[in-house]
Amino acid sequence: MISTTSQDRDPDRTAAQVILCAEANQLRQAISTHLLHRSNEDGSLDDQCESRIFESVLMSLLLDRTKHTQFRLANNKITRFLIAEHSGADRFHKNLIDFLISPKSASANGAFTHFPRGLQFTQSRKEIVFRSILAELGAQELNFSASEALMVGYGNQANWVNIVSCAVRVLAHAQSGIVVGKRDTDYLRAAVSTPGPTGVYEGHVFAHIMALLALQRVGTAEQFVVDGIHALLRHQREDGGFPFVTTMKTFCTVTAALGMLQCPGKEDAALRAASYLVSVQQPDGGWGYGFGVAQTDADDTAYCLELIRSCNQRHFQGPIRRAEAYLVSISAHGAGVPTFKADHTPEVAMTAGAVNAFDLNDVKYHRVTTSWLQSLLERQKDDGTFERSWSLSEANAIFRSLKAFRGALSSRLFQPMYDRIRMAHSASVQYLLAAQNSDGGWGQLAGSASDAISTAYSILALPPENAAQIWQGISFIVQSSDSGRVYSIPDQAGPRPIPWNVPVLADVTALWALNHALALDS
């Protein structure tokens, strides 16, 4: 709580400001305590990904085609979930539900027309994926021709993307009458047969369902498909739906720990989380997004490296060096950092995350961090924004980039870049100031309704000079909370740009923002 002596030291503070500061302190304490209670003894933390229409429709289709009475109850639960979600769904998801439940009212062209677009990454591949799904749901006019089907391939993608792409290849061949190759079906069978500790391949429900749909379509042994269905049914949610993924353990653990590290009295919890993360670092030096996920990525790795470096523990030096080497190796020839593979397109949020994870006073990596910063400067748009990535909020890439810029400005090694960095930093700040809504919050895009996660990212992007706008945002976050929890619309996307939700991430991002604001008040 803020005492009256604090107010006496700053006579310009109003009673309302003192009260808001006290509320922010209370909410920070409540969130950090909640996260601590949710954590496991080893310091890890996970939260359930909520049900989604997309996977639920696909799972219902899979169960319908299996025609086993043992799955009737599970499928009825899915149907009830989809009916309940129909009225609030966007037009694309409404059409998916209609194809499944009332095909006569469904429109293939409508569904494909309203397929969510807007993020440039792998757009054409995703259109092929959704087209194949709609064709399986009954939109015969979207069936692949023989020539088109032969063009569908897979390989050199993230593990689950390879599985989805292979499944689409099998479905496209089946739809066009081409004989499906044994290599493709063997590839899918191997994935489903080695699902890892969650029982679902890479914890990725969407990929697992797609593999089973494709195998079922070409007459794979019925018991093999049934066994795969049983594994999926273990992850059916109470509301009857199915999630996008089964686990986000690494991401939840590291983001929560980064917040706890800045909370008075919670530093030991952050250190336990860091120790857990070090214990699950992959042989290549990176981390995957969840428990038992073999595919590593730059996003989780950058956050994990940032955390374990901040803990300042001598025995973390080995893991730090391996994580640094991983991020350098995945960097696209020094021009930026992609999410999964060195020859993939670099992404701003991944590049900024990597900069934030490195010691910018370390001359050893000065050349590569300089190239990453140059990439950020070149990728900034004229209005001060950057491309969106795995977050639907444009403020996510802005906050991560501005944090990288401020880090560079604090190191003399980057002095030749100071002027360009200051200009870029100013452009993004001015954009955010103009985008702030009258309720004090920010939306995922300028002009959209405020939400707690986008507001948290925007607060984190703003420097101390904008304390008034920061505290207006904190007021919105406080109003978005109830009983020590913060509530927001989904922020994460996958397959991009379809949103999915892990509720604890709203608490985590709010905690980051509260730490940022309260540090200004100390």
C-alpha cells in the first residue's frame, strides 16, 4: 500500500492517483500470489488451452466417420459446444459449424471467402490447408484437381506443420483420385505412433486430428485410428470442445517467471522456474513451447535465455551459452530471426526477442546483434508499427522492438546507430500515444476495442516520459480484473491468424505491465 508520506513527497499527486497506485500494488500482489499457487513444486506452471471451434469441428468429423457407438457421447458433447458457440462466432467459424451440423445451410464460398486473413506468413499454404478441410466437410466445389494435388508437399517446416501438410497432401490426392503414396501414410503413422508424453503428437491437437483424418480417408487399419482417437479424447474439455494444443508449459513458466522476478518477495519462485527450464533445455540449446514438445523455437528460447541470464547464477552459464548459440544458428544469415528454421522468413517479434535476450555489452556477439537491430529498423513501417506475428496485438512486436532499442541505447557499442534508433523509437511511441482509446486502454489494432493484453504490451512499450498514459492504461487493466485475475480476449494465434486462448497469459502480461508502472513510482 502507498502511505501518505509517499503522497507528501509528491504534492502534485491527486488522491485518485494514490488510490490507483495502491490498487496496482494490490493487483500485482494478487496475481503473483495466484501464479505462485498455480506453480508446481519444481517451479513449472501450465494452464489449459481453452476449447476452440476449429479443432472441435474436425474432431466431430473424425468421430462421425469412425461410426463407433463408443464415441457417441463424446461427439454429442462436441455438438452441444458448437451450437453454444455458433451465435458468437465469426462468419468463417459459423460456416464450419454449419457444414458439420446443417450442411444444407452452409456455403463453401462463404466459408472460404471469410477465411481469416491479414498476417502475411505462409498465407498460400494455409489457404490450401483450409480448402482441403472445407472439401472434407462437403464443399465438393473446393476439391483439388489432379494437377493441384501433385503440387502439395511437406518438409523443412516445424514438426506439426510437416504433419498437417502431409495430411493435406493425402487428402488432396484422395479428393482428386490420385493414388496416395505409402511414404506419405507411413510418415503420418509414425507421428501418431510416437506422440510423446501427452499422447498427442507434439502436444498439437490440430496436427494429430489432421493426421488421423487423412489416414482414415485412405482406409488405414480401423484400430489404429481408434487408438489415436482415444488419445485425443483425454484432452476433451469440460465444455465438450477441443483445444489447439495440450500444453504451453514452457511458455507459461518462463513468462510468469519473468514477471515474478520483478515482484518483491517472489524472486525465489522465479529462480525455481529458471532451474526447471534449464533442466528441460533441448540438446540443440533451444526450448519448445510445452511439455514433451521436441520442436524448438526462437520465441520460447529467447524468453528462457532472458530469464536465466537475469537470474545471475554462475551454474546457468553453460545453458546460457547453448541458448545463445541456438539463436545465432537459427538467425537467417544475420538478417533477422525466424521462429523455427534458419531458412524461414525472419520475423520482427522473434528478432527483437533475441536482441532482448543477449547481453548487448558483449563484444562477442556485437556483429550479430547489430545486424538484428538493423533488421528491426528496416522492417519498421512508416507509421511506427511492425508486422504482427504469433500475437494478434500489434503492440506485441512494438514493445519487444522498443525494449531492444532502449537496450541498444544503453550500450556504447551501438553509438553509431543511436540517431536511427531514437527516430524509430519515437515513431512507435507516437503511434501508440495516438492509438490509446478514451478508456485508457489499447486494442489489438488502432481503433479496435481495448483489451487487457494489448494494453499491457502498449504500457511496456512506453518510456517513463509517458507516465500519464501508462497509468491510464493501468487503470484499464485494474478495471479488467476480478478477484486477482485479469480477463482479456485471446492474443495468441495459430494457425495464424486464428486465435486461441490460455487464460493465465492475461495475468502474466498484466503483471509485466504492473511491474513497469510501479517501477516508475518507486
